[in-house]
Amino acid sequence: MRRAWLAGGLLIACFGLPALFAPMIANALRLKDLTVRIQRVLCVMLVACTPFAWKMGYQGHSTLMECFRLGIDLAGGTNLVYEADRKEAEKQGKDKDWDRSMDNMVGAISRRINPGGAEDVTVRRVGQDRVEIVVPGADQAYVDDMKERITKLGTLEFEILATSFFSEHKDLIDRAKKLSNDDDTILIAGKPVARWTAVDSKAKIGVGDRETLPAEFRTVKRDNADVKQVLLAITPEDRAVTGQHLVRASEDRDQKSGKLQVAFALNGRGANRFGELTKKYRPTKEKTKYRLAIVLDGRVHSAPQLNEPTLGGMGTISGSFTKKEIKRLVDTLNAGALDLPLVQSPVSEFTISPLLGADVRTKGILACTLSALLVVVFMGVYYKRSGIIANICLLINLFLLLASMSLIEATITLPGLAGIALTIGMAVDANVLIYERMREETERGASVKMAIHQGFDKAFSAIFDSNITTLIAAVILYMVGSDQIKGFAVTLFIGIVLSMFTVLYVGRLLFEFADQKRFITKIVMMRTMAAPNWDYMGKRKLCSIGSLVLIGVFAAIGFARGPRNFDIDFLGGTMVTFQFDQPKKLEDFREKLSQDFEASIALERLALPDDVSEAGKRWRLRTVNSDPVHVQKSLSTALDSLGLHKVTSKSSEVASIPEPKEGDAQPSGKIAPFVGGHEFDVTFSEEVTLATARQALLDGITSLTDAGTKYPKPKLLFDVEGKEGSGKQAASSKVQNFKVVTVRTRSDLSNADLTASIKAMEHKLETSPLFEEVTNFSNAVGKETQKQALVAMFLSLLSMIVYMWFRFENVAWGMGAAVALLHDVLIAAGALPVAAMLSNAGVGGVFGFEDFKINLQIVAALLTIVGYSINDTIVIFDRVREVRGRNPIVTLDMFNRSLNETLSRTILTATTVFVTLLVLYFGGGESIHGFAFCMVVGSISGVYSTIYIASPVVLWMMDREAKKAAASKSNKKPVATAKP
């Protein structure tokens, strides 16, 4: 009820208050002609307040900061490690192509927990059978929701309920009744034909009348609980309809009952199979109807009647779903089923501290704030009263952007804050374009009202084209990009739409208000310079050659550095968890590790959810070095003096697990696979996780001579179980710690090797620090993701070419812009290895160079450069179009004139962005250093390429077209005509 009242109140406030107060404000100001526009602006502002009002009024947040989801770098997060269930995978026959299945599972989990791409999450493969998930925030309710999303298998099946009313089901029912309670599936000729399947607790599938057909039920024990099962007739695999055929799922409502349900659409093959299935089981001549069971994650959720054959592959899944369950279900189905089952409890669960130290975070936030303030001060000083209006628009734009991020629950990271500061610098571009047009109109003698009108109207086409082009690119990036690129595309799209609204709508409203109230009686602005008369195009050939040479040199240096160009995000490497005897802060040992590890590293503090201190005993190191043995040795050397923690162990006598004799009780499911093997206890000097115990024993087995040849799958040789009463469950976690564990080994492991592995384990624990989770982890940006990024970039450039071809009526304009954008990306990316090479030279310290690595932040910077550079290019092209008029020919003089006329605008916008970036680069700290460097180079290259790359390409292509047309016309021979 409270939720409904709050939602109703917000709805009335957003649309009722503007309708009430806008006329009052307009009448008080005697501006009745602006009533509707004032009402719209008030409405947008109040709508923007709703995310904050909802989160503080309904969700209980006490401050505005709590309404935002902060990234891992600013606020830390939760680190979860899950393990694929090899036993269950083998049982289901899903272990054939293990590596491919694991990679597919990583993608599916990522899509589940980050469907919109706006959250700062990391999903990567760890070792052979584990998946690591890092999510921002440590709120337990949020983490529990993520766990449920992660572990749901996400399978979707359509089967027919077996019932005695149909003759083809009677034999199946008779066979099913003879099965033991532990056996669920009926096989004929080795193929499943029927299966007892669990019914969801909320599903209403009971005994009905003849028309609805009573189903066959049984109740069995599963994990010490009663489970209700229904018998399903299984469709042959080559005709089965499953989630693999799903195109999309969406939230829907039943038109009759109004209940929430899931609507789904199948692809072509799925639609054909679904049509055949429903046609085969159409109602009988006696009007008896079959029931189609909809099975989600192995549970029947609903079983609607089949009234008629269903064509088109469209349908719904009904049930007693809540709003939250519907959303989770839709996200899970759209993400796809997991190729492999996961063990439901995580192998490890820790809260990780902010990845950036407090001083780095403070420095970065101050730099972002200062850079934004400099833009505001500049606009107010340079453009006087017009600048004040621009600043009001910037503040509104900032508020709307933050409200949007809160609404979609986008994660705010430090690079994201830098992006917001940069957005403010770039948003000035449209204001400058309008104001410079106003200056031109004023100099021609126009009145203030006319100058305002003409300024907005003449600048509109350039602003519209540049923003629409970038919007199209953002849509393409979202449609085909990876999760990281989708997040960028969402924020880019929102930022552009809001910028256009505040500049073109709110800005014009404020100017008209200021004009009518006589707050602005004269357009007064400072002047950068008068329009010069420089011959830009005369240097085009020299500059083109210079650009090609520069790109070639950059490429050669980049290829020479090879993998050293890339960060952990792209390369992966080795992950090691270690402990200190006493709590340590990151600053206490980071410098030591940086000196000992030449390659880039990442450090995370691991703690239980209720531990919020910055110091900690347990830490995790990631390095691009892929040799775990070398990493452990280097780690021991670097940190041994700080007191690395050790754990010792002692093993009990080894006992054999006897074969059961006739009449004896059969071994339980945990012991059965190890019958004929051995069993013993291991007592540790302190409580450890089962993952640590497994890793210790695995290290002992793999250290044996020829272990890889004799035991190709060492993890399947043994199982570790916590000894009851010897441990405890970690606070707010399902991960348990034990002091004593029971180890069972298969008979494959010989007595001699078992004894040797136990001794090796005890010796290593006694002499070496406790290194947990020593394994290789895959990159966060896999090859498939890299391909998606390149495809997204290519399609974005193609969409820009097509749009500009349409707007400027010649493909040359689009090609010119695309070549310039490609030039800027290559220059910015190529400058990174050059700066890294110069970082150890004297010049490197002066310019702040360091060993920059290509990571996800750099990818975001390169995409930002594309959006920034296209704006400048279109402004120039729009002025050329204006100068050209109806002339079919574009000349060198037209480009020179356009470039000179827009030079002041180019200098102003480039300066605001450049100053913003310089503050971020020199004052933002290491966390945004690479991002800012890339943007600094890209902003310089963007101005240069617009003048010396984009314009010459258009001129060259159109000149060629003109020459071809002239040659074709001159080659036409006159046609002879007969004389009378």
C-alpha cells in the first residue's frame, strides 16, 4: 500500500504540479507565451527527482549518495568464486567440450547480472572449472540476488503431461510407476521417453476434470525434503523445443486476470518445431485437450491446455510470479542457459576493499571537480551573461545525467566521474556554436531578439547532425558490443539526448526569458581572434604524408612491444591469495610488489562482509605473469619480511573404504564413488575453507613425478568434506571454515602416490606461506569480446558514413569523416606504446608519461574520441555546405573560407576540452591517468584531422567525381542526323 501511495504521489507531482504552477509563474512574470515550455521544463525536472524520491522514500536511503551505485574502485564490492559441478556435468553428458562450455558459461553469467551493460561487474574464468564474479557493493540483499541469478541454470523446455486418458501414455505410466524413488527417467533403446519432473511450489497443477486432464504425480525425498513430481512425455531430441530456440523474453500481463507473465518468441527453427508439437497434440475428436508443461530449470511452472496448433513461435509462461521474479526470469532467459551446472554454494565469498587507495580516490575526485569548475568559470567570464545561461544549462544537464544514472542503476566509477567532467567540457561545444553565430548576427547589425533567433536556427543543423550521428553510433555499439561497450553506449546515448534538450530547449527558453525581461539588452562577449585568411588546404598533401608516417612509426613501436601493450583486462594471468600475520594497508607493501613484479599487477583486500577497515590480513594479487610457481616465489621474496602467514597440517592414518558385501547397507552418495579407495582426516593448525584444503591436497598430488601423465584429471581423484563440529560458517556467507576435513580418494590413486602426496602437502604447508587460489585466470576482455568491439566500431563508422551521405547528398562527406575518425583512434592508440617507451627517459617525467597499458578504460577513451571528433568535423562540413549554397562544385577556397570562419569556435571548444583533460591528466592520479592521456592525444588529433584529413578527403573524392563526369561528357560523340 505504501508503495502504491508513493507511486501515485510522485505521478501527480510530476505532471500535476507543472500544470498548476507553470501558468502561475508565467502570469507572475508576464510571459504567458512561454507557459507551455515552462510547464515542460518543470515536468522534466520533477521526473528527474523521482529516482531520488523513490529510493529515499520507499527503499529507505538516508542520503543522496546512497541513491547511486558506486563502482568497485570507489566503494569496493563482493568477490564470488563458483565452481562448475563436474560430477553433475558428467552425469548429464555435458563434459564433452569443457573449455568451450566454460567460456559460454562466463558469457551467460555476465549477461544475467549485467543485462543493460551499465554496471561495473567483472566475470572471468579462473583455472579449469571456476568462475569469478566481482560485483560492486557489499549489500547482502543485493549479493544474494546476484547469487540467485548466477546459479540458476536457465533451461527452458516444453513437454507434454502424461495422462492415462491417452493410449500412448498408458505404457509410459505403467513403466514410471515401477521406477524406484531414486530413478526419474524411463529409457527405451537408450533414449529418454518419459521423466518424473519436479513441480514448482507455486505452480497450481493438480487433479482436474476430464477436459483439463489429471496428471500423474508422485512424492519423493530429495535432500531430506518432500518433492512433488509429475510425469512428462519427452519429445525426441531432434524435435524438442528448448531455450536454445529462444529469441527474446519479455514481461507481459494476462489480459483476463491481469497477472504478470513472461512472453516469449522463438526463432525460425523453434517456431517450426513448436508448431509441429502443438499440431501433433491438438485436441482429439472427443474435444479432449493435451496439456503442455513449461519446464524452467528442471521444474514445471505451468501446464496450459493446447486448444489449437500454435504458429509463429509466440507464447507466454504464466504462474504466480512477483515483479522481481519476472524480471529475474526474463533476464535469465534472455541471457541463455548455463552450459554447465554450478555448485550452488560459492567456493569463496569475500568483501573486497576499494581498488584505489583513499589518497588516490580523493585526488581523482578533486581533479574531476576542478576540471568541471574551470569550464563553468571560463563560460561565465568569456561569454558574460550568455555564459551564465550556458552554466545554468550545464548544471541542469549534470542533474539530469545523475538522475538518469540513478534510475538505471548505472555504476559510478572514478573513470566514469572523469567522463562526466569531460561531458561538461564537451557539452559547451553546442553553446559555443550558438553563441558564435549570435556574434556574427550581432556584427551584421541584428537586434538581440533576431540574433538569438538566428543563432539557434543557424547552429541547429550542425548540432543536430553531429548529435544524431553519435546517437546512431551509440545504438550500434549497444546492439552488437560487449557488456563493457554496452555500458558506455547507454551513458553516451543518455548524455547526448540530455545535452540536446538542455542546450536547444532549456537554453533557448532562458534566452527568450532574458530578452523579454530585458536582462540581456546587448550580446556582449569576449573575442578570441578575428577570422584569418589562412590557406589550410595548401598543406594537405604534406600533412597527409606526415600522418601516414606517424601512424606507421606508432604501429612499428606497438608491434615491437607486443603483449606488453596490454593490461590484465586483455591478457589474464595468475591469481594468488595470500595472508599476513598482522593486518596491513595497501600502502604498506604495494611499492615492494611493484618493484619485484615488472609487469602490471592488481591488488584486492579480501574480508568478510562486516569488515569495513582499510587494513586487512588477506589479500589477492593478480599479475599478467602466467607462471604460478614463479609468481609464488616472487611474492615470497618481496613480502617475507612483512610476515606472510603459514598454516600447518597433520594427517591421520589412512583407512581403506571397503567394498559392500551382500546384505550390507549400500554406501551413501558421497562415499559410493570412492569405494575401494582410501579415507583419512587432515587437521590444520587453524580453520581453513574447503577450497584451501582441496588446493593443498591437489598441490601435493600434482607435485608427484609424472603426475600429469598418470592422473590427467587430478581434481576427480579425491573429495574433501568438512568434519562436523570442527568449524564454523563465515558471517553472512555460505562459505564454511573447518579445522578438520575428511579426505576420500578414488582407487585410481595408488597407495604409494597417496602417501607421497600427503607428505608433499605437509612439507609445503610447513615451509611455505599459505598461498590460496593459486591459479590462472582468463582475461576480462576475451577474444570474442575483442571481436565484438571491432565489429561495433566498424558498424558505427559505417552508420556515420550512411547518415552523412544522406544528409550531405554525397558519400564523400561520410568517407571524409570516417577516415578522420579512424586516424584519431590510430593516433591515440599508437601514442600509448610511445609514451611507455619514453617513460624511463628524461622527457617522460616532464610530461608525466608512464608504462600505459591498453585496458577497458582505454577502450572507453577511444570510443569517446570517436564521439568528440565527429562533432568538430560536422561543424566544418555544415559551414562548407552553407558557403557552397546551390553550387554543385566544392572548391578549395570554400573549405579554406569555412575553416577560417569557424576557427574561433574550434579554438574555444578545443581549449575547454583540453584544459579539462590536462587537469585530469596531471591531477587525477594513476586511476585515470591512462584514460586522460589517451583523450589528450585524441583531442589534439581530432582538431588536426578535421582540418587536414577529413576536409582533404572530401575535396579529393568530389574533385575525382567532377573530373569523371567531365570526361564522360566530353567522350560522348554527336549523333548523326539524316538531312531532309
